Amino acid sequence: MNKKNDLYNIFKNLKFKEDFLIIHSDILSFYKFNFTLNSLFKIFKDTFGKNKTLIFPTFNLKNQKKWHLNRSVSESGSMSEFVRKNKKIVRSLNPIHSIVVYGSKKNQIPIDKCYSSFGPNSCWEWLCENKNVRNISIGIGFVGGATFCHYSEEKAKVFYREYKEIDTLVYDSKNELTDKRFTFFARKKGFKNNWIRCEKYLRKKKILIEHKNKYNIPVFSMNTSLATNQILKKISKDKKFLI
């Protein structure tokens, strides 16, 4: 079995200028290494930079009757759930596409100002419009590792999606039931996203960068603002670009 130091070597040369890093991860790719979730989290901090602010999706995509900001378990992988439970974080108030934010600048991101996952004043709008944000997918490819691309669809009000009200009961940080009604810009029946086309386009534009390593663990990254702008330009010319 490979040592923890070998895992460290995968990330030590990943130097990102952005201060805010969205991290999608699937640690199944790391089965060859001897590590704990805490040691992997420490590797992220040490290699990416101790002053970076780290954002982890803590999604809940299954239909549920209740959602608690303080207690609802992340369905976005064991690393995101580890951070949610064990680190000093803030979590956005959204029963589907919540995030947890760790770091000195965590309070700069709006976390409860929008009732739609990717709508105006949402945390995802902030993350997609801010030039100081980078999306990193680790152990996972573009599909599953670039959720922020949905923001472009809601921003452009694409014809193949529509707003649906979420009937989940949502409890806030004080464990009080909120009267906010949340919505999701959901894909209509009969339509399917073509993310392969989007991935190829962002690669061609050299926005989506693949960071290769000798262990063949997939690591990709892209600046969210650059990617969002390019996707919106393509949608404006081709309404079917993402389907």
C-alpha cells in the first residue's frame, strides 16, 4: 500500500491563484493509499495553501420530508460529510444544493439570501460570478465534479428547465422551522443534459485543466467565472448547447 507521503505528492504542485476553492471529491480513487479523512483534509490545506477558503458541496438530492441545516447528512461523499461534522464551518440554507465553507473568508459568501439553488443572490451565483473562485474535482470527472455549471442554465432561463417548489420542511441554524419556500430550476421530462459537449468545449478553450499524476487519479480544475462566461456565450448562440 502506498504511503501518505505519496498522496501528498499528488497535490503538492497544485498551486492555484484563487482564494476560494470548491472541492468535489470521490475518495474511492485513493484506496491504494494509507490515509484518514483528517489527514487528507490536512493535505488539502497544506498543499493548496493555509489561507485558502475551502468549499465543499453537501447536497441532499433525495426526496425528503425534513432538512436540518445542523444535522442533515451530506450526500456528496465522505469528505464533505467529514468537514461538515468536524470543522468550524458555515453551511448554506438550501435543502438540495447546500455547501459548507471552511476558512478565514468563509463569511464573505452569502449563505441564506436566495430560495432557489442557483438564483440571484445565492451562494452559487457568488461562486460563479467571482473571478477569485476555482472549482476542483478530485477522484471524479467533469460529470459529478462541476455542479456550478447549472448556474448558467438558471441564469439563461433555458427552455428545458422550469421552477419547481420544494415541499421539504427546512430548519435553520437555530433548529427553527423557516417559512421560506425553496425552489429548484429542474430539468423537464424528456430532456437530458449533454455534459460531454460542455467538457470538450471548456477543454478546447483551455479553461478546464487536467492535472495529471503518476497514480492516474483524475484531478481537474477551472476558474468558475471564466467557465460560466463561456457557457453563457454558447447558450446565447445555441439554446441546445447543454442538451
